[in-house]
Amino acid sequence: MVRTGKVTGAQLQKWLEKELNNVFAEKAEKRFGGWVVKFKGMEVTFNAFGPEGRRVKIVTVGGKPLDTNKTYSVLACEREGDPEDMLCRIKNVKEAHNTAYTLHSALTEYLQANSPVTPIPRGNAVALDAPETLLSQVTGVDYRFT
């Protein structure tokens, strides 16, 4: 199910740092995920290989700088086993509740209204210390993705 709720900008900032660490942690055993997660309307500029907790450099939401004191509405999938006040690994979400939509129905409706779609990234997640073509957090190997 699609779950919605309200979070503060401070929660979003902390969540982004954690999500970036899940992808780009120096130690492989601390990696938990393979892509940069963010919400629609959000743009993030970061250092992929920066120190934990200090990767995020700029965040905008709807073209405006993230306000850590402001409350934002977010939606994502319900993850089985998560507490009612959690959304996309963000804890203490206010007014969290499931909608009548499933991810499948939302995606089907979106594709009907917006097809064809393009797989070209929109540039709303920019790593300052990595190439635009970064597809993996693995460095120091003798192969590359093309």
C-alpha cells in the first residue's frame, strides 16, 4: 500500500544522510541499499564518498532550500513489519496512514497519464565527487559499466 505522512525538514536531512551512508559507506558491511532514495520534487547535491553524516551539501524541495523547521508531506510504500509511524525508513512520521492505492495501481495510473517515459536521469541527485555515470558504490576495480 502507499503510505503518507508528515515529517520535518530536520527528519528529511537526517534520513538523507543515513540513506547515502546505506549506499556509499566506506565499509561494505555498512552498505544497505544500492541507489540514492529521495522523494519527487526533491533535489540533492552530495559527496558520495564524504564522511558519514556529512555527505549532504544542498537539498531543495519544490525548488526551495530545505527548511529544517518546516513540515513536509511525503508518501512511499508501506513496508511489511514497519511500525505505523514509519515511512521509507523515516521514524516518527506524524499523521501516517495508508491510502487506498497500491504501488501497482499508482504506477499504472502514472504510466497511463505520462507515457512514454524515459530512463534518462533528471539530475535531481548530483554527486560532487563522482562521475555522472556512477552506477555502483564499488571503487578501485578494473571494470566499468557502460
